[in-house]
Amino acid sequence: MRSFLLRLIALVCAALCLLGAAAAESAFAPVPWSDAPMPAAPRKECYLPDNGGYHDDSIDVRVETMRRDDTDIMLVYVTIADPSQLRTGTAAPDAMSRRTAPVSAMAKHYNAVLAINGDYFGFHSEGIVVRNTRTLRTQPRAGHDTLIIDENGDFTILSPTTREAYEAFPGQVVHAFCFGPGLVIDGKALESLDDVHIDNGKARKNQRIAIGQLSRLSYLIVATEGPENKGSVGFDLLQMAQLCK
């Protein structure tokens, strides 16, 4: 991956990880939600030339770059064979710890093909947080959206999040992230920041990263440079929503 993506996700307490298969000729066996035994490490021969991605029989990662609004952007298209390949990892054995680590180190520890930052749940006390089927917190708050990833690897955004909406979710909650706002929901892009209450520099031009679902077990990660990066301006949240749409 290009260096700006690694800078963007430099230090976090939790990461979203995607795993590959143990061997080129083997089908992907679902990975238990516990961290033991650790999944097989990515294979060097499966990385594509020129930082173009990764491919084995269970996961396809394709990296593209573009430029828009005076900003360099990376698009990462991911398709996996099994929902258990999309999982989370924490920087410390105590999931609620505020300890941080570089995402590159966390990716190596969890044998991830690709890893991005999570929702910094260790630094606040609110929201619904579920990691690898384990519920860590159920403190919904108005103004905070929730991303649910279910047993099929499908995304659902609760906006706004209420306890009633969460308890009425019909599937198994494998992961739940307290974040906000949802940028594109049912094809409609975010149009106003009036109801966005999470302090994420919503109106400032910053580095941004987002993940969305394209189809079953197919996802898109969008990462932008920001003013910290020479030659790039960055995006505010409304621009980021339009880019993702």
C-alpha cells in the first residue's frame, strides 16, 4: 500500500483486518472468532506487482489511485470468500485498553492481508461495540451512528442509533462500530452536518477513510490524503460522502 494510507491509519487501539487462505490450493476454512489458533500469514507471492493488491483463492484486493479536488485518493476493492475473513483486532489483550499500536504492527500480529483503523472505542464510553461476536458495550447515544456487520458479512447502518433499533436487528451481530456519520445509506449521500455530533473535524478538510459494501462479500475502502501530505488538500465529510457515492 502507498505510504499515505499507512500514515492515515498510524496509531489505533482497534483495527479491522482481512485474512487470506493458508495455501494457494486450499479452500478457505472459516476462522474461529477467538484469536487462537492464529490464522495463517499472508503469502509473499500473492502480493501483486507495484503495490497493486493481493490475490489468493480466498481473497482479492485491488488497489487503484486517483486525484480529485486537489487531493490524492486510494481506492481498495476487496472480495472475500467467507465472512470470517473480515474481523477485528485490538492493540492489547484487554479489549477496552487505551493502548495504541501502529496498524502495520497489528496487521502483522493478526496475520492480516489488509488492515484499517477501527472506531477508537477505547477512548470513549458510549456507543454499541461488538468485536468478533463479543459484546463490549451497549450504550447507544443519539447523534452516533452504528455500523453492524452480520454473520453473512453484510453491512447495516443504524442512523440514528437507538436501543430499540439495535435490539430489533434480525441477524447475528458479529461486529458493531460506534462511528459517524454514515456517508451513503441506501444509495443516498449525506447532505447536512447539522445532526453530526461526533467530533471528527466534520467541516475541516482532513485525511479521511471510509469502508462500504458493494455486494455480498465485496467491499470498497476509500482513503484520502490531507493537508499533512504535500500536494493534497483533503476532504470534509460532505465531500467524502459525495466521493463515496
